[in-house]
Amino acid sequence: MHENPLASALIQLDKAISHLKLTTAQIERLRRPEKVISVSFPVAMDDGETQIFSGFRVQHSSLRGPYKGGIRFHPKVDMDEVKALAFWMAIKCAVVDIPMGGGKGGVEVDPKNLSEKELERLSRAYVRAIADDIGPEKDVPAPDVNTTPQIMRWMVEEYIKTINKEQKTLRQSSGQAKNKKEINRLMGTFTGKPVDFGGSLGRTEATGRGGFYVLQALLEKLKLAKKTSQLTAAVQGFGNVGFYIAKFLYEAGYKIVAVSDSKNALFVKEGLNPEKVLACKKITGSLAKCRCTENNCDIRNGKLIDNSQLLTLPIDILVPAALENQITGENAGKIKAKIILEMANGPTTPDADEIINKKGIIIVPDVLANSGGVTVSYFEWVQNLEGESWSEEKVNLKLKEKMEKALCAVWQAKESYRVSMRTAAFIVAIRRLVEEMRQT
């Protein structure tokens, strides 16, 4: 049965609220989005026809700063999903302690069915439709499922063009320096841009790298940090996030015994080399042909398994890095991993959460584990507003510091309240959000 992501999100919220003393008004402000935007917009197709697309933008909370959240292009995007993702982003920003709120957007479309020109026209049309509701001090979108740095570039260009037409701010004779400063500010409306177009070094790897930093900090707490070479891991999802978390784990000495994409899952007992697997997939077009160990890529290495089998392998660390609702009440009892590192948004349903917690498996929740992406997006926003460009080393050091502090805060709440790490993360976030409420 498909779990409603918004219902799951509110169940997670209610669990944390039960440990805190909040007013009815405070609870309602946490539960309800501040603004919901629904748009329909036309796009000219290559065959000369015009097609109408539906899009959403949900702005959940601006208590800690401008709304922040990705834009996804997916045929199954719906309002409840976008509301849930906007809510989770508000929690995520508060957990990692950055001064931004929660938002999320989406367009109902399968981008695989569009040409590059159609994709560009759709991206620009969506921005025009929501232009009045976004901006560097208002709402700062970013890439998400099926959106890329190139799409962010198109969106920034279209946003600045739209603002110029409406306000003519960059055409006033106020001097080149002021215009450059204004352009930098408007560039901060979107993050996840190409590095040569106002993007930040380290952004592409940020979500995976942040998850790796969190896991390492957790293993320090568990006194297992020196035993990484003895730990096995499986990664569900081999997109940007899945690949990079697998790469960082592999480089740190973990044995990656399985990876998967939407079509295939590979199991190689001796251990996979994620970079060789990705290189092979780019050549062959299929993960099924890429059973790549450290030594070679050979069809005789390992075997193909189902995605469902990957989730239940006898491993130390399971990394769901695909879509929502992958670990459910139906398969949670079969999970054998000791730690689940949630790199996808909402991969574990509430009923599965209960089963897994009773088994003593540690879940590092998505609002902590995958917050590296939004953290470096925040760094990009700061660089744009201040007209700076940080080195990758500086970005990674700042990211490591943020992720380790976030893990420590969540761990402390877990120990103090004797709750799961997910509930502890929500408690940390709620405290910070309510503190802002009291000041308004």
C-alpha cells in the first residue's frame, strides 16, 4: 500500500511534539504550510502544439529565514508530496541549524519524454509562473529529482529577465558596481547552479558527503569509527546521492556489496567499486552489465538481485537513496542491517519505523542524513549575496563542522529523551522553530 508522505510527516511531527510542551497555536504553525501555490502554464512543444503543465510550490515555514527547497520534475508529483517535502525541509534546515525555512516545488512531467529545447521552455515557463513568490530574501529553490545545474541556470536567467521586465532595476543608471551587486543578489534566488554560473564548489557531492560525515560521527559515538574496513554496506539508488555516498564509503574502506538503480540491483560479495560501476554503466547503458570489483568488470562477478532483496541483505549499513516509501511495514521485519542511513527523503514509513526501532536498528533520519545538500546550497546563497567564491576545501570543512554539530545535537536529544534518532532530530528542530515563534 502506498503511504501518503504528508500523513507520514505529520505522524513523525506528532511523536516529537508528545515530548514537548507546546501551545495549540505553536503546533498548528508547525503543521500547516504558510503558503501553497498551484500553477498551470503553457509550453510550446517541438511539433508546434502547446501543452499545459501543472506545477506547485509549497512554502512551509519562513520562521528561520527564506524558504528553501528543491524543484522536482516527475510524473507523479502531487500536492501532498510537495507539502510533505516542504515540511521536511523546514525541519531539516532547523536540524542542521542554517537560517532558512522550508519549501518545495514540482512539475508534473516526465522529462525523459521532452527534448532539450522543450525541457528548457518548460523550466523557464515554470519560473515565470512562480516569479512573484520567489527571490533571494523570499524563497530560494534548488535542484531535486530530475532537475540539474543546467536547469537551474535556465531558471536563474529567466527569473532575472522577468524581474528586469517588471522593475527595470538593472537598467537604471546607478553605476556598474551597483548593477553587479544586484545581479549577484538575484543569482542567489536559485542554488545548485553550475560552478561557472554562480554555483558553489562541492555542491554536486554535498548530499553524499554530508551523509558520510554524519555516519562517521555516529560511528564515533558507537566506538566503531576505527572498524570501517570491517563494515559492509548496500546502497539503493545510484543517482547523484547514491553514487557519491557509495564512493565516499568505498574510499573510507567500507565494503560496498550491493548497489541498485530503478531497473537493476547488483550484489557482489567481494565488494563493488562504485566509480568503475558508474563508468561501466555510462558505456554500456545498463547497471546489469557492470559487476565491477576493484580488479575488473566481469559478468561473472556477483549476481543480479531485486531491489527488494537489496534492502534485506545481511549487512552493517543500509543506505536507501532512492524515493519515498521503500522500507515499509511489509519488509521492515526482514531488515538485517545494523544502521540505516536515510539518504532519500521519506524512505521509511511510520509503521516500518516502529518495527525497526523495536529491533534495535539505528535509523539516521533523512532530515539529518541528507541535509548536506541544503547546507551547501546555503553556502552557495551566502557566496552569491556577498559576491564571494569559496574554495572546495573551505566548503567541505564548513560542511563537516555543520554535520558533526547536527549529529551531536540529535544524539544528545536522543539520550536525554530516550527516543529514536528521528524523534530526537524533530525535537531539536521544533525547539529551534518555536524559539523563533516566541520572538515574533
